[in-house]
Amino acid sequence: MELTLDEGRVYGSRYHTVHPVISWGLADDWGGIDTWANMEDWCITTFGPTPKDGVWTPNARWYMNNSKFWFRTEKDLSWFVLRWS
């Protein structure tokens, strides 16, 4: 799976982002639904729950938004990349 790395800002704070380029073919996991859910579950288990209102809560450790995972620290991004690459 391809992981596209970038940076973004949430309330002025820098976040490291990763966009998993998931195969959306219906032959494997119905368009990546299971893959995304597995990534989400792994992040919750590894980094703790993300705020229920997502990026509308400032300074969270991580978010999911806009088909990306957003990490406050580069270390958390690195763990994600190691796990899913």
C-alpha cells in the first residue's frame, strides 16, 4: 500500500499527515473498508481514542480527517508508517 506523507495545520499547530492510498477494487475488501477500519482500530489501541468531534478539538494527539491520519508528533507518524507499509 502506498502512504503519501505531508504536513498540515490544526488550530495553528503542525501535524504530520499520512494518506493511505487504498485499493478501491471491490474484489479484495469492498473498497478498502476493512483496511481503513483496521488502521483506525490500531491507532485507537496504540495512541488512545481521538476526540469524538475530530479536528474541532485543538491539540489532540491524532485525528482522522479528509482521508488522512493526522499525528501531532513525528514519532507517532513513524510508528504508523512502520506498521502499515
